[in-house]
Amino acid sequence: VQLVESGGGMVQPGGSLRLSCAASGFSFSSYDMSWVRQAPGKGPEWVSAIWTGGDNTYYTDSVKGRFTISRDNAKNTLYLQMNSLKPEDTALYYCARFSGPRYSGSYYYTVPGNYDYWGQGTQVTVSS
């Protein structure tokens, strides 16, 4: 199993970035996926999740209306479109494969122990 993130960088407040996560070594379309971020000196924070077929998505409150998660199962790739970026979005962003129970709502996606594989992360820095 391999998850490789890309697309991070430095951007001014209000700017946009699109993160990608290329998956290999497993049946990508069979797993819910998430983006998780970690800011310096803080613990991991779940950002967003998407069901296997992309028909359901979930977001943490701080990014709702600004971030959009999507996936292309034909390309084995997960995406995170980030608009109206703020300095508090600065973090290392990881994609992660969800291995926990699927129920209605986002709770189980917020539990770090429900992920079995993580990428190496891509840095997003929002600064003027």
C-alpha cells in the first residue's frame, strides 16, 4: 500500500491549492478515504472524508464551504480543493485510508485509530 500526496506549497491568505493523493497497492475504490492535517505543535486534525463512490462527503466545521474533497477511482487518486485559505490552515496534510466502521455522520472518521495507512504528507503554508 502506498499513498503519495502532492500539491502543497506556500500561498497568500485567500488563495487556493489543490492537493492530490495517488494511491497504489490496494483496491482504492473499495475504501473510504480522508484528509488529515497536523499543524506545528498540535495533534492530528481530521479535515474531510469521502465514501468509496464519492457520493457522501464530510468536513470539519472550520473548512466547510471552503474545501472540497473528491476522488477519481479510475485514476486511484484522492483530491482536496482548498479555497479561501487562511493562516490557520497551515499544516502538513496527509491522506489516509479508512479502515473503521462506516455509519451515518462523521464521528468515526475523526478517530485516528480508524486509519491503517497514511501518506508522507504535503506541506501547506498560508502566509502573507
